[in-house]
Amino acid sequence: MRAEIVLIRLGKAVAVVAILFWSLFPIVFIVSSSLKPGQDIFAVPPQWTFQPTMQHYVTLWTQWGVFFQGLANSAIVTVGATLLAVIASTCAGYVFSRHAARWLELSIVGLIAVRLIPPIVVTLPLFPIVNRLGLADTHLVLIILYATFFVSLGTVLMRTFIDQIPRDLDEAAAIDGASRLTILRRVIVPLAAPGILAVAVFVVVFAWNEFLFAFIFTGTNAKTAPLVISEMIGSIDGVDWGVLFAASTVQLAPVLIFVILMNRYLVAGLTAGATKG
Amino acid sequence: MAHTENRKWLVRPAWEDMVRKTTFLGVVPLLAPVQLLLLVVVILPSIYVVWLSFHVSSFGQTPEFTGWSNYLRVLSDPAFRSAMWNTIVIVVVAVHLEMLVALGMALLFNSGIPFRRILLVAVLAPYAVSEVVAVAMWRFLFDLDIGPITLLMQGLGLPILEWSFDPIDATVMIILLTIWMHLPFTFVILYAARLAMPSDLYEAARIDGATRMQCFWRVTLPLMGPAILVALLFRYIFAFRMFSEVWLLTGGGPARSTEVVAVYLYQEAFSYNAFGTASATALLMVAASLVLASGYIWLLRRQVKNAR
């Protein structure tokens, strides 16, 4: 009996180590390699003790100005898309939470059905239209696209979170003479903050990392960081791994820290989104 | 008390109208942003895609009605068939493997392990990694000349993944990569479902003399059934539209052998300017993912019901 317990413990420990290795090894590897001097990156077996150097980051800074421009574009697009998606989803989620009518029910079914359409499908008709409107290669087009692909999930999430706020609070505020917008701003938004953060996590991660739309709709002006990294991967004169790792680390670090800090809201959003939406 | 009730009945105060009644004018402005975005970006373009799929069209030409010929052309194109086959293989293998691993992890996490919160965050980490960076990692780790994993496999005398010229090995790479990126999602859904299960069910089962295995098959699995179905449905639909991983890892090569449907669609539209056939591909893609998803879900649902 005792041997069995020890075996189970051992099995669990092995499983935990395997899970940690699987999840973290690629990330740790890329970050640590970005700090390795020149040839150490290719050392066999990989070196875990080395003199950390910023040389790849210096090269990145001096030779890949376009990457930092890409980071700025990514930041603009991410902030814009997150604001748009959060505001739109909160307004709609409030309506769906507080009102019930047949056409509202239908419209929420439509909202969920829209998610079945893959993003690449809408690029076909949008590509010529965006070009004609002169919106190609602008931040605006990415902001709109990124926000749109999350307002559906966002609305359903916000409804779930707002459902937990008692209606009495709305009514009390209304009796005091608050308008609908005031109720939304002063009562609903503060109390639904966890929901708003959950929606924000989704949009931030998506917009910061997205490749397909950026690839199709931007060229030079609004080119985002992932696009620049993809060019580094595909560069014809061979990949400069050190610089690629440095760029990957810079692109990854902010969003990874964000996800770690917001993990509670991410988990809440994922579970609410999957069960309710 | 009766007095106020009466008054409410006779003259409804203005605030009540605002909060309780669903008036078109009161509600529509708040719904408008979401509805407008979806209408302009998703719904109208999708309708246009349906229309395009029945026309021959390319840049600068007036579209011409051609009936089903785009669909026939796509369906008889060997490159499409190979892309569809690759997609189905990747979806079926990757999603189910991922589900098994996630289920195992959810049960492990629930069985009482130390540092659960920290481990959960570690498992979530790949969720933050972009497709581009993940591909950079994979390309280096499995590089045929310098990749540490390739060298490790060689050192151990194991077969290596010759992903840059062997289509099967390339598919294995894509599957590994997509599982790595999406395991956090599947895991969180299953783990939350496991946490939500009442523990007295297990006590009851134990008292009735159920073994560990019986508990798993008769209690855990049926109760987690709905969560498993939801996670599967999401993953089928999302895996079916996979583009970036494949595009960045293999570009669909060697010789179009690892293309998936989304990559085929991209090539038709943006490399060959054939928007008609690309649109037909798009609709076939949506239809196939729906059929695959609903078929599996229907089967599983029946099994879950039977198991109860």
C-alpha cells in the first residue's frame, strides 16, 4: 500500500515536470538564446551557463528599425481594437442582459453564428473594398477587423458578467434620475470590471499577435511586429537566429507578462465564453 | 403599501419605462456598434462571397455568372483535395490528441498537486505566444542541421523529423505546433468543468464500492461530457481555419503537399487572382468544418447519453 502511494506520487511528479517542460521549454529557450553570444546559440549540447550579452538586441536596434516601428504599430492597433471591442461589447452586453424580446433573442443567435465564419473568408471581398476606400495599410482597418472578430464573444461574455449585477441597482439609479448612459457608466461598468478585463485580455492577445489580417491588409506604414518577425524568418540570405530570438523576445515579453498578471480574468473569460457562448 | 402599489399601477413613473421596457429607440443605439461592425465586416462580405462563388471574377474584370462551375473546378482540383485531406488529418489528430492530454492534465491538477496556481500560469503561457514566434521556436528547435531537438534525437538514435522535405514529417510538426499553441484553451475549459463537479458524487460512488476506473468511466467522463463537447466544437472550428502556422512553417510546401484549405484559399485569391474559385473554396471550408464538427459532436453526444 505504501509503495503504491510512493509510485503514484512519483508518477505525478514526472507528469508535472513533463507538463512544465512542454509548456515552458520553447519560451525559456528562445529568451535565453537571445542573450547568448554568437556561436553559443548553436552549441551542442545547449549551453545553460553563458555570459549574457545584449549584442543581438544592439543589432536589432541598429539594423531593424522597421521592427520597432512595427512594435509601435502593434501597440496602436492593439489599444484601438481593445477600446473599440470593449466599449461595443459592454453596450450590447448590457442590452442583452437587461432586456428580453424575440428579436433580441434572434440577434444573439446571429451573433454566435457569425463566429462560424473564418476570418480568411471575409478577406476576399474586403481586400478590393479596403483598397478602393484607401484604407489599405492603415491602422484603422486592422483596428476595425480585430475588434469585429471579438465583439461577438465579447458581447456574450459581458452579458454573462452583467447578469450577475442585481437589476435593483439599475432601478435605484434610475429613480435617482440617472439616464441610461449614466447607469451604464456609473453602475454597470465598475461592477462588471472583471468581465471587461476578460474581454480586454482576449482582444489584446489577439491583436498583438495576429498575423493573417496584418499580412493581407498592411504593407509598410501599418506593418505590425509579427509581420516584421515573419520577414526575419523568411529572409533569403539565411536567418540571423540571434536577432530573430531578440525580436521574438521583445514581441513576446509584454503580452506574456500581461497574460501572467491577468490569468484570473483569462480563465474566467475562457470558461464563461465556452459555456455560455 | 397598498396605496403605492396602486399608484404604480395607475401612473407608471418615467424611470420604469426606461429600465424595464424594451423600446426600439432605447435599445438600438447601444446595440448599434456591435451590429454595425458585424454587418459591415462579416455579414455583408459573406453574402458577397456567396455571390462571388457563382461568378468568374478577377481584378479589373466584370464578374460573369457561371453557376456551379467554380465549385466543380475546386472539387476536381487535386491541390484542393490534398489540402482538404491535410486539413482533416491535422484537425482530427491534433484536436483529439490535445483533448486527451488536456483531460489527463485536468484530472492531474484536480487530484491535488502542490503549487497549483503557479503551474496553471505556466500551462497558460503558450496562450500568449504569437503564431509567428511559435514558428520561429519550432523552426529552430527542429532545424535539420543545428536544431537542438533534432540533434538530441540523433544522439539518442531516434528518427528525426525531416520536415523541410518530407510532407508527413512536416504534418507532424504542424500538429505538434498547433497542440502546443492551443492546449491552454482546451485545458482551462476541461479543468474548470472538473472543478465544478460536486465531490459528494464520488463519495457516493465509493460507498457503493466503485473502483477508480469505474469512477472515471461512470462519473467523471459523463459529467464532463458537455464541457468536452464544447471544447471539441470550438477546436474543430478553429483548427479548420488554420492558416498562419502552416503558411509560416512550410508555406504549404514542399510542392503544395502540406497546404491546408485556408492556405489553398489564400493562394487562389492572392497568388492566382481567382476570386471566384477562392470564394467557392471559402464556402466549402465553412461547410466542411460544420459537417465535421456536427458529425463528431452528434456521435459523441449519443455516446455520452448512452454512458449515463
